[in-house]
Amino acid sequence: MNIKFFYDGINFRLKRSERKKKFLEKIIMDENKIPGDLFFIFTYDESIREINKEFLEHDYFTDVISFGYSEGDIVNGEVYISIETVQRNAVEYKVRKDDEIMRIIIHGLLHLCGYKDSGIAERKEMFLKQEELLEKFKELSG
């Protein structure tokens, strides 16, 4: 089990990363899966746009892109997060930046656990799950 956070040349560092790692492990185990190698890479808008174009053939900015490499019940993958988009979203939705960052980390992890958000029903299920988990995290972090 190996959860790591990386910073792609950006002036940002995650606060209380060990607490976040433990919570992410719990999410995976609550899904009856095993934490494997998980890499969360914080980057800029332009970098995530290039990833989006190259791998998903979408030419636009996004807040998060997940690439799953799971084997059986072992959850492996990479989650790319644009800190610039996350910060703009926090302002737009009038939420704390730290909460929005954790929301996006959880969202990316849920994709690696098998959740999808392409249809309306899937999007609703995933949104409710991520919001429930974010509230749990906030309660535990008090």
C-alpha cells in the first residue's frame, strides 16, 4: 500500500497529508477493496488540459482526471488535480479551498474504486457518495 502526493512544479502543498492518506485508505477498505499504489499529482490548468487532450481527446480544462490500474480488488491509479481549477471552483461555489481540494481528491479516488459519472443517475450517486465522505472527513478533522 502506497499513497503519495506529488506536486508538478506548483507553489502548493497539501496540509495534513497523513490524515488524508488514512482517510483515503478507509474509503477503499469500506468499498471492500485493498489500497494499492495511488498517486495524486497536483498540477496546473495547462498541464491537465494537455493530459485531457492526449489521453481523453477533450480539449478543455478540468479539475480532476483519474487513470485506474487496478488489479482485482487492489486499487491502483493516478489522479491528476488542477489546483488552479479547484481554487476557482472554491470561490465560485463559496466553499473553503481545503474542502474543495478534499472533495476532488475523494472524487478521483471514487473513480478508481469503480464509480462512474457519465450518466445522470451515475453522476447523482457519485455526487452523494463524495459529499457524504467529505462530511465524514470534516467531522473527523474537527
